[in-house]
Amino acid sequence: MDWSLYRCGRTGHITYAPEEPHLHEHMRGETGATELWQCLRCGAYVPGEPHGTGPAADAPSVRRGKQIRGDLILKLFAIERAIRFVLFGAVAFGVWRFANSRSIAQAINKDIPIIRDFAKELGFTLNHALLEKIQSLLHFSSSNLRLLALGVTGLAIVSGIEAFALWQAKRWGEYFAMIVTSLGLPFEIYELTKGVTLLKVATFGINVLVVAVLVDALWRRRRRQT
């Protein structure tokens, strides 16, 4: 698949008329009816006035081929990170509300009524005795719950930054996402040694793929600059 043509088909061609005479003639073409200019992305000659003109050094930077494919892959990863942001944020909110309540019954009855409503939809009744029994099994003080909520909030923030960075496909974002994801791999390997589940394997596989794609993108960019 020609990714350059794919992007031009979706967003349009990008043409530029350099001031240097030899480059100007190379980029320009004509038919009997109109003037043609070579697209900076796909290389096709398209009719109409160029989108810009000036020194060749000032020509817009255009992503091509595998770069475009890499951007699409990064956007898929960005969506996955955005889902994590929402999930971690919801968990953090629930833990914060529970930590600020005197009992789990109070948290569910007053602070998190959606839990009771959801349980009713599933056919369960969360009575006071059951809630107190659950609370007796949870040996967490309010201070420990707040620390847990703080940690989950931190994960949500990091996931949100990763989602934004990967979607933008900027260099700083690629470095940030690569470093953060790499730091989490040893912990995921440790979790796999304790027990293998489909969720753990899927999470580990996605993160390894994210790191591999980012390393490849950064390496290609470095080679183009040297």
C-alpha cells in the first residue's frame, strides 16, 4: 500500500515552488491547458497554483510512506492509552470517595450511588449487612486508601499525557511514551512470572509493540538527520 497516496487522497496534495531555478524547473510541469506542480508527499504532478513558494530550505516538512503508517499506529496506541486514562480516572474517583466516607455503606449509598443502581440491574441487593461484611474484609485505613487513590490518579495522569503525546506524534511525545512504557515492562514481566492471564499477556504485548514502534520511529528520524 502506498501510504503517501493514501494520505494525499484523504487530506489533499502539498505543492511548493522553490526559488532556486534548477529545483523550480524540476518541480514544475505543464500541459497545454494548465500548470502542474509536483506533490511533496506522493510525487505526483497536480494542476493548479503551488501552495507555497520560497527558498527550498523553507519548504514544509512532509511525512511520507512508513512515517504515515507509523503515525496511524501511534494513534491506535493513543486511543488505547485514552481508555486507560478513563478507567484509571474512574477507579481513582471511586477510591477517593470511599476514603472520605466513614464506611463502605456510606460511600455506596451517598457518594457512589451508581454502584447500587448497577447492582440492581444485575439482580443483586446491596444491604447494610453485606456492605459491612465487605468492609470488614478490607483492612485499609483512610490514609492508605488516599495513598492508593493518589497512585491511581498518577497512573491516570501519565496515561492521559501518553495519549496526547502519541496522538500528536511529536518527538518529545515519542520519547516520553517510550520511556514511561519501558519503565513499566519489568513490573509486567514480574506479574507474568506470578501467573499468566489473557489480560496480562495482552497488556505486555501491546506495551512491547509500543516501545518497538517508537524506537523504530526515533531511529529512522535520527538517520534522516545524519
